[in-house]
Amino acid sequence: MADQAGLRRGDPLALSEAHVHVWCLSLERPPEELALFFSLLSSDEKAHAERFYFEKNRDQYAVGRGLLRTLLGGYLGEEPARIGFAYGPHGKPALATAGRERSLEFNLSHSGNLAIYAFSWGRRLGIDLERVRPMPDEDRFADRFFSARESALVRSLAGDGKLAAFFTIWTCKEAVLKADGDGLAKPINETEVSLSEGEPVRLVSVDGDQEQAAHWRLETFAPAPGYQAALAVEGEDWEFALQPDGQPDET
């Protein structure tokens, strides 16, 4: 089973402990691939898919979960359909750990027609993807959900610069909260990001705690035209690599 990025069901995937792999893949698939991805789902995933009112949403969910299972199967050397999941108190998915010697951490996000996945051995991580689009009132939104310094930065900018800063800050915050497992259970304005020209984006504080923020590193990137993504990973000694061969699927 091949997708636009060349991934095949059953292909082994190599991931060292010093790397974090990110895949950005299309959720738009021909009928034969859709059927194959649907066949990989567990009974509860199939039931979840059938609850979507719109066919497009149902199909995208099935493809997204099927891709996740295919990627996990490649890294773990396991049959994708046999992989079991556990869920945190706020819904963050993880692998069922019974019988596993080491932990493959993963996270995912989707926006528009794309899904993005991140994988690492033993490092907590979170990833967020957003389709960049005009917002009705970035300033008002930033005042409500950003810290005072983040909001001031957004207000100081205009045009494409304002939009870029807004979505970079937003995806960073979401990635950090997803990495921590809290999702939207924790107020998003209590996580602060520094976005200074000429400097790498960095996490300033989490719940006002700068020491907690120091445990995380952020990477921001555009995985496809018109999209913004952010990756938050525990620790500093890791390298970030888009897959396959650094070229995400942009369809």
C-alpha cells in the first residue's frame, strides 16, 4: 500500500534515539487506499469514524488513523492493525505498553487536507499543524489567548508578518500543551513563547514556571505551502528530520 510520499504498509522505518521524525501527509486518498486504511482500524475506531455526519470528515479520520498505524507499524516492526492504544486523562493517545521494552512516543495533528505526525524514542513530544488563513481579528484573539508580551508583539505587526507571528505562537503553544498531555485542559495563555527576530523561537514559561519551560525545545516550520507547524520535544540533544528524505507530502 503506497501513499504519495512512497510509504508502504510493512516497510521498516529506522529511527535513532537522537532523532525526531516528522511526516506530513495528505488525507485525500483514492477509494482503494481509503478502503485499505479503513481495514486497519480497530472496532472502536471504525465506530468513531461512522459517527461523523459528513463523508469527508469520516474518510479523513480513517485515513489519518490508518496512516498513524502504518507509520507505527514501520517503526515497531508490527502489523499495523494489531497495534493497541491507550489514552491519557485528556485524550492524548499513546501506545499500549504491555510487553514493550522501550517507549515509542508519538503525536499528531491535522488541518485542512494534511495530517502531521511526530515520533521519538522515549521523549515526550507534541506537534501542531494549522492552515494559515486570515483571521477576523488577530489582535482581539491574541488579547484573549496570548500572554501580554505575545499579544503586544502581534499588535505591533501588520499584514503577512502579523499572520505569521500569530500562527507561529499559536502552534507553539498547542504543541507544548499536547506534549505535556494537557491539551486544552490548561489555559493556553499560561504558556508563553518568545518570538524575536534573528533568534530561535523558545519557550519562556509554562504556568509561569521558567524552570519547567527549560525542559522543552521548540522547532517551527512550514511543512507545506500555506501551513504552519510547531514541534515541542523534551530535552535538547535531538535532531529534527522531515520524512521521507526531508520532503513532506504537499498535495
